[in-house]
Amino acid sequence: MNRSPKKDTSSWRAITESKLFFPLLALTLILLVDLFFVPGFFKLETKEGHLYGNLIDILRNGSTVMLLAIGMTLVIATGGVDLSVGAVMAIAASVAAIMMNPVIIGVKLPPDLLKFINDPNFTYAPLWEVIVVTLFVATICGLWNGFLVAYAKIQPMVATLILMIAGRGIAQLITNGVRIQIFYEPYAFIGSGWLILPFSLYIVAAVYLIAWFLTRKTAIGLFIESVGINARSSFFSGIDEKKIKLLAYTFCGFCAGVAGLVTSSNIRTSDANNIGLNYELDAILAVVIGGTLMSGGRFSLLASLIGALVIQATTTSMYALGVPANAVLAIKGLVVIFVILLYSEQVRGIIRRLTAHKGSLS
Amino acid sequence: MMSRIGAFIARNRRFVPMSVTAILSVVAYILGAIFYPGMRDPQVFLNLFRTTPFLLISAVGMNLVILTGGIDLSVSGVVALTTVAAAALLRQGWNAWVVMGLMLLMGMALGAIMGAFITYLKVQPFIATLAGMWFARGLCFFISDDAIAIDNPIYCLLGQTKILIPGLSDPKTQTGPFISILVIVALLVLGVATYLAHYTRFGRAIYAIGGNEQSARLMGLPVERTKVAVYTLNGFCSALAGIVLSIYVSSGHGLYARGFELTVIAAVVMGGTMLTGGEGYVFGALFGVLITGVTQTLIQFNGRLSSWWTNIVVGMLTLIFIGVQSLLAAQKGRRAAKAGDAALQAQRRRRLVLYGGVAGLVIIAGVVISLIAGQTRNGGVGNTPTPSTAACQFRPFRDQEAAKLATEGAVLVYERNGGPDCIDELFAIYPDGRVVGDNGVRTIEKQLAPEEVETLLGNIAERGWFTDEIYNTWHTPCGQCFEYHITVKYQGQEKSVTAVDGGTDAPADYWQVVSLINGVIPKFMDVP
Amino acid sequence: MEDSGYIVEMRGIRKEFPGVQALADINFFLKRGEIHALVGENGAGKSTLIKVLTGAERPDAGVIILDGEEVTVKSPLHAQKLGISTVYQEINLCPNLTVAENILIGREPMRRGRIHWKAMNDHAQQLLERLDISIDVTQLLGSYSVAIQQMVAIARALEITSAKVLILDEPTSSLDVHETAQLFNVMRKLKSEGVAIIFITHFLDQVYEISDRITVLRNGQWMGTYETSELPRLELIAKMIGRSLTELDEMSKIKLESRKNIKGEVLLEARNLGLSGAIEPFDLDLHAGEVVGFAGLLGSGRTEISHLLFGVAKPDSGTLKLNQEIVKKFSPQASIGRGVALCPEDRKAAGIVDELTIRENIILALQAGRGWFKYLSLQQQYEMADRYIKLLNIATPSADQPVKNLSGGNQQKVILARWLATNPQLLILDEPTRGIDVGAKAEIQKLVLSLAEEGKSCVFISSELEEVLRTSHRIAVLRDRKKVTEFAGEVDEHTIIQAMAGGEA
């Protein structure tokens, strides 16, 4: 009985062909560079029960992209892309901020409450309500995208571009263009709190578990991959492509909502113009580094998370190496090209020819 | 009658999207002129062109790329890089024409490299140009972290020469409606591109590739060469747009043109070009730009809507256009082979008119509503709240203090707020030549000659400070951007105007004024 | 050099692909100014031969002589320069350009450095008039019907060089009767101008209507070239499916198997079911425990019927009843829920999901029927996969091999396994044994019969007549998108082939 794959291929092959290999390799390389060129990079210390260090920084600063990458993985696996995640983050942040402090949109507070407006314990709406409504709104955004792509059959890039442009305007609309400061402490805990490790990491873990459960413990993951690889064969096999795509985009919206909560609580502001700016690109890059093809198909959530870490580690390492802040962007551009080429068929073909294997690849 | 209109439209279906935009811009402008008397001034109409030459140039180049079925997200990066690089070279004293030529070559080189990646290494255009954008913008900061002012006579000449409209203006007194040289350049680019697209084999190959790349190859067209050429051409246009922008704002900064690529794509889409490639007219870019300009003008004249409403309106318009485009495309797909039936044709024609009509109505309704229902929102002028950024806490504006300074005799009050270190600098210039600056921590002073102050004020007035040309704009500043509040008193007039840098909505001459002022005030050395 | 009268001579052409002999010593001669039909079933080698002639493939051996001179055709563009033009089934033009542009793009007339549109439009108009077509050449190509688009493609093909040879690959597949007649007029006109035409088609009626000579290919072998007027239909079909006339005569009547459960309840009832452009309205009854075979040439409507029965296509006439209930929802998902399964003909595009493993491919349809949340446990999946790997003898080291690594035949087995796993009450098999070795073929035939014994129904579609005969209780014959007749009880190949051929024997 063929219970599990025979280990007739060497373990080396099994490792290199795993989806996690390349991202982990990239991460290791970057950390190695840090090991040699940045003394004290790996130092970890505890202060007031919190763990500190560059490694923790990488994890913490990378949580936003990690969250986005989880949702984006599913969308890209169906053969699409979601450019609006940054704008959805902004919308989510605006909704949350407005709910905690609606004075800006003209809600009249009784004068005795008004003086507490900047108090760390004050919030107009209870925290659970803020979170639920925000995530609901973000999910609706994802639903909107999913509808455009799956049912109206608009090209994913075009469909999500609409929300990308209009979404920021909507976020501005919600807060009247004002950058609302957030004082409410419990909310701020989401993004900047600590539970030994940064709290946002636990959120990432939770969302990852939800996604993992949805895709690997149900048939959804299999169907997503099938639709991404060959939509017509999937159709003949009875898979409803429309519903699968709708789900993928909706979940992506949800993840963007969570990311918006984390970010806005981290900087304690809802900044409709700048929150999430260019984050969609990071998310897409993370997914691509994680080995998911932009044409769709097989995906690995864990590999995408590692991809997000690779991006964050690159940024953090560059700062540690003393590269000027704004030059980081240029380096990032080069890294993207390098990675994309590495994964592209043409270049892989060239590499394969140059390093001809002994023994067939089956 | 209806059937004849229907038949006419059906025969010229391909012109419908572009025409809709053109008609809409005209209608919206007419509506605006009805509601706002100020818009009836022909100069306002000409300003539609004066304030958007770089958008038009970029839209033309992008239109060609999109026609091949590709996309170029790098435009904002290349534009920014061009402004910074040019400013830096000019500061070193290079000749303006040499600098401009060099910038164009640089733009073409970047475009060619990306085109090669896309064509030969089969990288998706989206990703390749995205990386290009990051790379180009990143390069800006290798050159300079700050804005670099441009103080070059040729640049000034190019930016400020007024070209009077014959027939409408008075050549003797040199007054009347005018446009700038930059507008001529933009229109020239539009003309050349239109010629390329419709009268050269290169242009027709572009359309063929966008229609069906595989077929184009089988038909023997030079697909690879054309694709690389198109991206190179767009690189040229981006660089040219950057040159025009730097002339317009007399400076260069790596933060300029953020989000520009989206505006350009929106303009192209509204000009009737489909993002899937192969369909649309280069000339449509003009109308896409016009409608963006009309929207901005309407908002400006409304005076009560913040300029970020432009984004929403543009976004919604793009949405509607893309939606209608996709619907039409899906229609086409569905009818597949059997297109010979006359009844079917008629039905399709009717449906087309219906869609076009509905879309048009929705858009007009939207524009009218946003015109009329512009409530007084706090997001308008003068009530900017105190935000905080991740890096530092913004300091509040010192409105009261500024007003006090003005009443106490200052002829010019200048406040600069924001930036990466959240500074707040308040300057006052007095008629006796005294300049006092206060950044909340310390004060500095400088003594100018009274004539210098007089000249400064005169120059500012000449820029149109006290006319409708200079008006308030505001958008949420980027993390590195500054907000400016300037009050000027001159010859009995007093006017305060606010703006934020990092965007492209403020009136051009505002930035000229800022550089004039920056030229004379002392600097706080400890603030980088 | 003596004029042999042939514009194209292909001698001893051989072409091998890994594992497959596509062309074995083919000789093909094309006379000047003749319309020459090239026919053959799947895998006959027609497209490979054309690819060799047009330079898309290089032959491993053999010689091509064009107009008396030996040539090596390096590429399709080179072929065009030599005077060999091809119009493919998928019209390789740009629908977003005007008709005139499509004809002349790349060679537009220029005046003073710019495209001279008027000259181009006039020239295009002339070219089309040569084909007796007069349309507005300034309209977009996409606004015209496929038939017109094809004419434009032909006009372009002829314009490039004064084409000596025009190859038309399945030109009439999307045309109706009227448009086909128009095309034939054009072909006759060209013939009178001395253009030699190679006409590839599977519509036998058309072959007899328009062609002067016919070449038959089968399994990469040349089966003969004949004068159309001298080749009876029966013999043509016999050649195409590999029987000699004498063999047919000598074949004894084969009794179709009579089974015990054949008078089961009516499972499926189709009345006047049809889809315009695909299959004419037909009636069909299926009983539980019965195998109905469909015999017909390629393009006769077999696959279209399977699509209608499985819900891939929606009919525009007639009704379909399953278990006495009228079918309202036509979709694969709904069909699986009703217990109908289709093992499709196009393995690559509609069958395998190549990156997924064997296990995943096998359980795919079953899982789709269960929905998102009733996920089969890994244990169950492996059990199922192992069961079918053994049953169908799928050659693989493990169930976790991606399906793309398997040979074509084994891939076919995986697809078959997928549908068997859904435990359907009606299993439609469209060319289920294509690419499978002889031993396995027999296995599958036995499998089908045993399914029938269990009370299930099968529709068995195949171009191998013998197979259909061996496995079916009844046989329906299709010809040119129409169901022509049914046979039950005693019938022999000869009769069936006659029904497939139609016309005079």
C-alpha cells in the first residue's frame, strides 16, 4: 500500500524540491551577511519581561506584510492578484479610529465625556465592537473585489486597481481627511503590545492557523490549487471556480483588515494617505519569494510567511549595515528583479543547462 | 431616427469611449461655468492645460504601452528621479540643455532595460516596472534626501514665458489669456504620438501586438523589437514629464509624483484605452487628462471641498469606465462566431447605446452631486488637526501667532510645518528688512535691505498671488512632506494661502513663491 | 527539367517524436491547380505533415520539392516567402484592426514616409473582390463573422506572395451551410487561377463536393491517394479506420452481447435534445445496466453529445430526463450530484490537473461532489488512490507523483479512475482508451461491462469500431453532427461503416 512517498529520491532532493527551500535559503543568506558584517546583530535581551533584539524587530515589523501575504497567497494561487490591500488597510484603520473617536465626523459628545477624548482609557465604542466592525468592513471590500473578478469577469489587476484608487479616497471620506490620533490603550496593544514576544506575532499566528485550517483541513486548498493550475479541468471535475475565487479575495480583504488594525495601532494613527502605501507590492513579492507562481497553482502559506520575513530581514539588515533609509527602496527594486529572475522559467532553464544534472529529473 | 443614430454609433463603435469622455469634460465644464462665474474666464480653461502638461506627456507614453497589452508602473519613479538628477546637475552648474538631453537619455535607458526584461526574460510587465519604480525612486535618495531648488535662467524662462493666445489677448500690453511653453511641448508630444500610432508601421504593430500577440508574431511583425521600443519610448516620456515638472515647481525631490502612475493610468483608461490592450486612441489621453483637470477645477472653485476629493472622483470615474469596458468586452466574447444575424446586430447596437447612455448619466449625476452637495467639511482649509506620525509628533500650527505677526506689521508671514523631523518654522518679514524666524526652540534673525523686501513682494504679486491663480489646496501630507502657510501683504492687499508639497495639485506659481521666499530667509542649521 | 505537373512533391518524409512515430515514409504529391483533400482520424499525422511542409517542423528524413526545385523550409515565414500559405482553424489575425490592415499589415503602402491609408483600403478591397467578397474594409475585423474572417485570412495568405500553394486547415468547422458554399466558390476561383489547395477536413460530404483527389493517412502511414470520383465512400472510411474492403466483406457478423439486465428501467431520456452549431436535435434512451456505444468519425458530434449529457454545454432545444425527472441545471457539478460522470476526450485541457498528484487527481471529482467541508481524510484518499492504481494498473512508483510525469496512457487511466471513484449511475466515456496499451484496453472494456452488470449505464464513445462493438449493447451512429441511426442485436462492422459513410456506398 502506497501510504506515503517512497524515499527513493535522496533526502537532499526532497529538501531542495520543497517549497520552503528557496525562501529559507534566502533568509539564511541574509542572516549570514548580518552575522559577518554586523556585530551584535543577533543579540537578544530581555527588558521588563519583553524580548528585544534585531531578530525580534524583524518579526515585529514584518507582521503586517506577513498578514497581507497570507491572504495574498490564496488570491495569487487562483491565478489572480489583489492590488487593493494597502487601500483596504487604510479603510480599516479609518473605520477603527472613527469608531473610537467619532468627534471628527460630527458626533456630539456630552461635554463631560468630551474632556476625556484624549484619555488612554476612553473609547466611544467598545473594543470588541471596533474590531468586529472593522474586520467586517474589510471583508466586504474583499467580497467586492471577489465579485468583480469571479462574477463580472474583470481582469484581477484591473478590478482591484479600482479599489486601490478609490479606496484611499473612501478612507479619507470616513475620517474627513483628518489624521486621527488614537489614544485608547487596549487598542494600541494590538500592534505595539508585548506578551514576551510582540503581540502582533500572536495575531499573525492566529490568522495563519485560520488560513491553514481553511485550506488544508478542508477541500478548499485543493480546489484553489486545482483552479489555479487548470481552470477548465477543474470545471469538468465539478469545481465551482467562481465561489473559490470569491472566497480567496474575501479572505484577502479580511487579512488586509487585520493588517490595518495592527498597523494603525502601532503608529497610533489612522493615516488614510500613507497607511499601507506600497504594501501590496511587498505582499506580492513575499508570495512570489514563497514559491507561488503568479499564474496560480500550488501554494504554501508558510513559505509566503518566510518570504515576508526575507523582505523584512533585507530591510532591517540594510539599516543595520548603515545604508541610508531612502536608498533601501532602490535595493529592494534590485532584490525583486533578482528573485523574479531566479524563479522565472527562462533563467531556470539556463541554470539547468549550465549545471547539467546526472540522472533524470523523472 | 434612433436607428440611424444607432447605426452611426455602431459603425464607429471604437470611438465611443473616447467620445464619451470628451463630451463629459465639456458638459462638466459647462455646468461648472453655469454655477461658478469665475470659470467663464477663458484663462481658467487654458489653465486646464497649463497645470497638466506632465500628466499629458506621461499619459501619451503610457497609452502606447497599454495598447501593447503591457503596463508601466515605473513612471512616478522615473519622473522623480529626473527632477532630482536634473536639479542636482543644475546646481553644479551644468548647462540646462545638456541636462535635459541627459535626462531624456536616462529615461530611455531605464525604459529599454525594463522592456528587455519584459520581452526577453519574460518577466511580467507589472513586476518588472514595479521594481523599476522602486529602483528609480530609491536612486533619488542616493542623490539627495531633500528637495533641491532649481535656479536656472533657462528653466525659469521655459516655465514662466507666457504665450498669448492670438485673438483673445492684447499684444501691446502683454495681458490676456495665455498658456506656457510646456503646454506647447505637451501638445507636440501628443501630436507626434498620434502620428506614430496611425501613420507608421511601428504604430500599427503596437495595435496588432495588443490585439493578439501570437497572431502578430505569425503575421511576421517584429514583436520583440516593438515591445522594447514602446517601453523605451515611455521612458522618454516619463523623463520629459519629469523635466516639465521640475520646471513647473522649480525644484527636484525624490518624493515628488507619489501615486502618479495611478493618475496616469486613470487618465489613459478614461481616454478610452482598454487595459487589455489593442483598443483605444492615443488622442484619448488628452480627454482623460482634461476630465481630471476639469474635476480639479470644479473642486477648486467650489472652495469647500478638499483637494483629495479629486482622487475619489477620478477613482469612481475610472471604476465606471473599466466596468463599462469590461461589460462591452464580455459582450463581444459571448457573441463569438455567429455575428451575421441582422437582428442580433440591431440588438447589440441598442445595448451599446443603452450602456453608453447609462454610464454617461451616472457620471454626470455624480459630478453634479459632488458639485452641489459639497458640504463644509473640516477637511477643508485652515483646520488641519494635529496628527502624529510614527517617527515624531507633529506640532500644531501657530495660526494665532501668524495672524498676530501680520497685524503687528509683518508684510510676509511664512510657516513651514512637517517633514521627517516634524519641525515648525515660522518666519516673519518686515518692511524694514528684518527677518525673524522661530522654530519653537530658538529664534534667528537676518537683516535684508528694504529694497529686497520690496522686490520680493513685487515678484510674489507678479506671480499672481492676489489673483485667482493662487488658491488653497490641501491633502494629507506624506511622512516627509511639508505644509506651508503664507500670508502676504502688499499694496493694501492681504492674502493667505496654504499648500502641501509632494502632490501635483497646488498651483504651479505657489512653488515659485516658496522658492523665492526660501531664497531670502535664514536657515536653521541644526535641522537637516 | 521535365514538368512533372506537381507543384509540391514530398518523398519519404519521416518524423519521429520521443516515443511516437508521427510520420513514416510519407509520399505526398500535389498537382498544380488542384484541390487536394487530406483526411485521417486522430493521430493520423495530418497536422505533422503540414507542419513539415510549412517549416514549423523539420523532417528527420525525406525531401521536399517545390515547383521542380528541392527546398528546405526553414520556418513558417520562409514557407510564406516560398509561396506556401496556410490558414489555420484558429484565425491568426488581430480582431482589433480593420480588415484592410489585417490583410496588409507589415506591408502597408507608404507615401512620403507615412502609411497611405486610402491606397491600403483600395488594395484590400481589390484583393477581397478577387475572392468575390465585398465588404467594408475599414471596419474592424472582429465585427465580422468567422466565415468572413476566414476569407480575410485567405486574402492575406494569398497577398503575401503570389501563393502557389494554399493550405486550409479545417476551414469549415465553424461555418454554416451557406458560408461553406461561399468558401467553396472562392476555392474554385482560386483553383481556376492555378493555385493548388490542400484541404484538411473531416467532413466527408465536403470532401466529395469540392476535392479532386484525396490522400488518406492513418497512424503516420500513407494509406493511399485517389481520384475523388473513383473512390467510393465506403472504401474511404475503411481506409481511414484501417480495414480493407475485402476484410470487411469477410468479417462475420458479430453478435452484440445480450445481457440479463438489459431491460432495466429507463435511466436517461433525451428528446429532441440539441445545440445549434454543435449537434442536431436527437432522441436517446438509456436503460440501467446498458452500454450504448457511439460510432462516428471525428467531428461527427460525439463529444458534443457527451457535453450535453454531462452538462458542460446547455442545450437550446429539447429536454433531458434523468430518472424521470427533467434536468434543469446543466453544470458538471450538478451532474456529479445526479450521479452522471464524464471522462472527457481532451485529456490535457479538460482532464488532468497536471501539477497535482495522482491521488489528488483521482479524488478530485468525488471531493467536488462532497463540497468544501466534507474533506476526505488523507487515509481515505490514499486508500482510494491505491485501489485504482492497482485496478487500472497505473505505472507509477507512488500515489504522490505529479500527474504530469506520467505517460499519456497512464494519465488517461488516472482520469478514468477519477470518474469511477464518483460511483456514478451513468458513466460517459469519450475515447477512454486512447493512448493505452492493448492489454489495458481489454481491461477497460471488461470494466465497462462489469459496471453494466452492476446495474449502471455507460455511454461508450470511441473511434475504434471494434472496441465499440465489443463493449456495447446498442450502437448509435453519428455523421456530420447528426445522429443517424441505432443498431441493436445483430450487427456487423460493414453495416455500421455504411451508416457512418452515408451517401452511396
